[in-house]
Amino acid sequence: MSKKGLAGGVVHKMPADFRKALISTSAAKAVWEDITPLARNEWICWVTSGKRAETRNIRIEKALSKLKGGMRRPCCWAGCMHR
């Protein structure tokens, strides 16, 4: 567990903006805590791989929506190349 009791990934550090969004969205947070560290790593990498702030914000919103719907890993993405 990382600060504020939110589990992180295995390679990537949890960014503050994504942490804040997850903590404030209980349904997404519940799924987040249920997925594996490797799956959390995939979400973190997907969110942070956006080069522009606008892209990153869009990805955070999509991640919250997908997690709330029960999706366990980002869809249609090659996956984290850092593992």
C-alpha cells in the first residue's frame, strides 16, 4: 500500500492526480484494490504515457469510468513495456 492506503503498481509510482481521482471515486477504488499489482501497473503506465496534460486528464477520466464498470486492465493497448 502506498500513502493514503491506496495500492500501487509494481514498476510505476502512483501519480498524485490519478491517486486523488481514484480515492474520490469509491466504485473505481474498489475495483482498483481488487486487481493485481501488475494490472494496477498497466493502468498507471497507460495514464502516464500520455504526452500532453489534456491526454492524461482524458485517460484518468476513462480509467475511472472503465474501472467503475469492472474492467481490470486497459483495453486496446499493447501493455506496459516497462515490466
